Amino acid sequence: MLSRRTVLVAAAGLATGGCARASGVAHGVSVETHEFVSAARGGRTTRWTLMRPRGAGGTLPVVVALHGLGGDHGYVPAIGGAAALAAAGTPFALVAPDGGTSYWHPHDGEDAGAMVTDELLPRLADHDLRSDRIALIGWSMGGYGALRLAGLLGPSRVAGVAAVSPALWTDPASASHSGFDDAADYRRYSVMGDQRKLDGIPVRVDCGRSDPFADAVRSYRSGFAHRPGGGFSFGSHDRGYWRRVLPAELTFLGGTLAA
């Protein structure tokens, strides 16, 4: 966990308009916080957490982690990301940006998806990270976002994707207005029926059996020509479930990056 002192140092940097960089170590994993002003997000200051195994040499591959509605860049450390990253086997970095509430597509005056692809990824080379071929993981809203961005970038850029309890709906009438303005917006940005866009990308989709999205996730999984990895297990739409399945998901993504 970050110490109280590093949090205060970061806060001081923000107060003076500087580029805050807080750092700490947990489970043999270094944790840093960086920020930039995102044009894609309407000029919002966007923080992002960088987690990487200490002592890992060379340019590391990256898993981009997308938080759910109400979350932020600190979500991955909060659900045990350091321990899961340390146990993943294959060395890689986790990069987790702020994404607001736009569902990682153009919505409410910002486009967090474009922020990831056009602004965040090009910055990673400055941190000895590889951005030409990445993996993606996301939870709830971010699970949907990870599937959408993987489809946009395609197999030449995406080594693997893991969607955890993705926020999916089978029709526009039931879709959340937090994510889609209307039926036309849903049809434009929904990933339902677009499974072919992920051809050539290893896919894992996990969901708790008691999750309110379980039926839609089951429908989505059945739409692949080859059933994706993961599946259903005990749990609901909460941190307890997400913390429990995270080690297996990061091990899966590490394997795709190493392939």
C-alpha cells in the first residue's frame, strides 16, 4: 500500500499544478501514480496507476486495466492487484487509468476509450513499457470497455482480453442510461453480436452466478464460434468475487503476452 507520506506528497504536487508521482512497494510490486491532461476526456486531469514487478528488466509488456462505474485508477490495487501480479508468473506491468463514467466510449462529453488508445498508450514508452501489443482486463463497465477496445484494436495489437462481470445488456430497452443515451447509442456501441471482432484474440469472460448481468453474459459467451475461457462460479457483482478470480485472470493474460 502507498504510505501516508507518499499520498501527501502526491497531493502537494496536485495542489501546485505539478505532475504528481506517488510510489510505493507491495508484494514485491512497485506502485506509481502518474497523471496527464486528457483532450479525449474534455481536458480532464487523468491519473493512472502503474504496477510492475520489482527487478523485472527490459521493456515490459502491459495489461491495461479498466475500472467499473464509480471506480478510478486506484481500483486494481484495492482488489489485490499487487499480490495477483506478483503471482502471475510472466512478468508484465499493470496500467490502470481513470475513465470517468463514459463507459469507455464517446459519452457525456468525453471518450475514455480514445484516451486509452490515443493518449495513454503512446506515453508508456517513456516508462520502459511496450504498447504496440497489449492485453486488456476490465470489471463491470470496464469489462464491457475491455471487450470494446479489444475489438477496435484487433489481434495485431491485443494479445488477450479478460472481461470480468461485464456490464452487458441484450437489448436497448434494458440498457442503462448511465452508459447509453438511447437505442441508437446502444446499437452504435454495444458489443453484443460483435464477437467476430475478437477473432484471433484469446478471450476470457468471468461472471458470478448471482451477478445481475449473468444472463446477458451467458448470452454473450454463447455468441462465440469457440467458447471463451473463464465461465461462471460462485459469487456476485462485488469486490469479493473480483478479488477471488483476479489471480487466474492475470495468469491467463500473462500467458497471452508471453505467447
